[in-house]
Amino acid sequence: MTMQVTELYKLRAEDFARRWENHRHAELQTNFQVYAGYAAIAAAYWCLHETYPSVCYGAAVLTIVLYGVTLYLFVRIQERLHYHYEMMRAYLTQLHLAIGTPELRTPPGLREPKHRQWYQFLAQTILTLLTAIALVTFELSAKPNWPAWWWGAGSLVFALVVLAFLTWFIVPWRDIRNSIKAEKTR
């Protein structure tokens, strides 16, 4: 009986580890596709902006929509990554309890990595946001009635607002701090 329970815990932990790896791969593929999308928008704008001057507005809207969709996908992928990782850890904990062996603790003197959970999400989001802002600024600065510095300053303010939104509303900082504190007290 005990062997069947331990095998089940082991298989479920392996399954969640595989799912985690699959979502990490999907995250990297999404990142590549986003930059390919930005390049396609920039290329289309470059080819059409002299013939059709109003194409700059459409290109800017497409860039902003692409950024919004990207942000949504990144958040959902990140949620699934955390879910699969936490489920894998839960099954491994149950496996240790079923077998009767203790879990390994961090050796003394070894420092744990900082920003263990959302570091890649924040880095990707900031780089994607800066790319989108640079592209929108480039697209809208071609209009003669608005100076380029005005679009640059507006884009910078927009970037700061989006980053503030990400920091306080999307990334669950409090949950991360609580889970890190809980791990340290074990």
C-alpha cells in the first residue's frame, strides 16, 4: 500500500515538473513571437508611411494592442508556472512524509536567490514595454504637427504608469513575501 502511494506522489510531482517546463518553453516562444510582431508592424509602417501618412495611427494602435495582449499572456503563463511549481512542491512534500525522510534544508552560509518568482516576468515586461514605447514614438513622430520630443515625453509617462500598475496590481508581492517567510520559518 505504501509503495503505491509513494509512486502516485512521485508520478504527480514529475507530471507537474513537465508541465512547468512546457509553460517555460511557451513563455519563451511567446516572447519571440511578440518581437517578431513588433518587427512586422515596424516594417509595414516603414513601407507605407510615405504613401499613406495616416498609417502611423493604425501602427501605433496595433503596437499598443500587441503590448496589451502580450501583457495578458505573460501574466497568465506566469500564473500557470507558479501553480505547477507549487503543486510539484506539494507532492514532493507529501512524498517525503510518506517515505519518512526529511526534506533538505538550505545549507548554512548558502544564500538563496533574490526575486525567485517574478524576476523573468518583470524583465520581459519592462523590455517589451520599452520596445513598444520606442516603436509608438517612432510611428507617431512622423506626423509634422506634433514634435518628436512631445511623443517621447508622453511615451515615458505612459511607461511609468504601466510599470506602476504592474508593480501594485498585477504582481502579487504580498503573496511572494509571505511564501518566502513561510519557507524560512520551516
